[in-house]
Amino acid sequence: MNEDQDFNESLHSETLEKENLDPNDMLDSSEKEKHPVTDESIGEATIGAAETSAKTAKFRANKKNVDDEQNAKIAELTNDLQRTRADFENFRRQTEVQKEQYGNAVKYSTVKKILPLLDDMDRAIAANPDTLGPLEKSFSKTVKELGLSKIEAKAGTAFNPDLHDAVMVEGDGEEEVIGEELRPGYYYDKIVIRPTMVKVVKQ
């Protein structure tokens, strides 16, 4: 508002005061009836504004509470989903481990059942070298293809309880060596599936 406007308003007010005029008198009769300016109407307007402000504040408070509840529910559901996914991953890993263990157990069990046949073939070749000797190379190749390999147990080799099964012991020395291999032992996939049965000599 500039100085001219201030001056005009001041002049207008002074004129009304000098002439003892009421601002309402400047309105025509129809406008006075429609919008009378009274203390009561001012009070009602003030009360209406206060009620509107209170309703707005209440609406905002309710909306905030609803938003907070929704956010809390979302967080709870997210945590539940994460726990469910973690449980599923653990279950999947455990299932894979159990499946692998079961598969290995089946393989080892099957291979162990073959070992007596291999023992018989070894004895047959040893008893009939002229007849079955040519089969020894093919037999050894087949055993290797099955993932089997013999455990070293030549006479004079140091005795190892992890690899050798001592069924006979001779001598009274402090050093234990293999005196004789009585039955071959085997690795399967680099795991001892059956130790070698041996006679141990203490020297």
C-alpha cells in the first residue's frame, strides 16, 4: 500500500467520522439485509474459522496416525518376508547337503559290495598268472575307471593305522612296518573306503 492509498483511506475515515456515518449506511438496503456486519456475525465467522481449523488439524492428525500404522505394517510384513526367504534358503541348502550325503552313501555302499568281487579276481589272477595274466591290465584299468585305487601296502612300508588294518603282529621292536598284505585296501574318490588288511612286524 503506497502513501496515496493511506491518505485516501485516512481522508475517507475522517469524512465518515465528521458526518457521523456508519460504514453499513454506505451499503444499499438489499446488501445490508444479505450481509449485515454485526458483532454476532463476526463472532459466528470467528467460531466457524476456529471449527474449520480444528477439523483440519484433526484430519491431519488422523492421516498421520493412519500413515504411521501403514508404515509399521509394511515394515512388519517386510521382516516376515525376509525371515521366510532366509528359512527357505536354509531349507534348500540343507536339502542339497542331505541329497549329496545320501548320494555318496549309496555310491559307497554299492562300491563296497563290488570289493569282494575284486578280491576274487585278484586271487584268481595270482593263482593262474599264465591264463589270467593278460586280463590284469584290463582289470586294473576298469578298477581305475570306477574311481577306485589301491592303498600302498608293500612289505617294509611304515604301518599307518588310518590306512592299514593290522590283524597280525610279530616281533617286539619299536618300529612298526608292514610284513605282508593280506587283503588289498582301496581309496574311492580319494577317501579310504576300506583299509588294507596287513600283518605288522615290529623291528
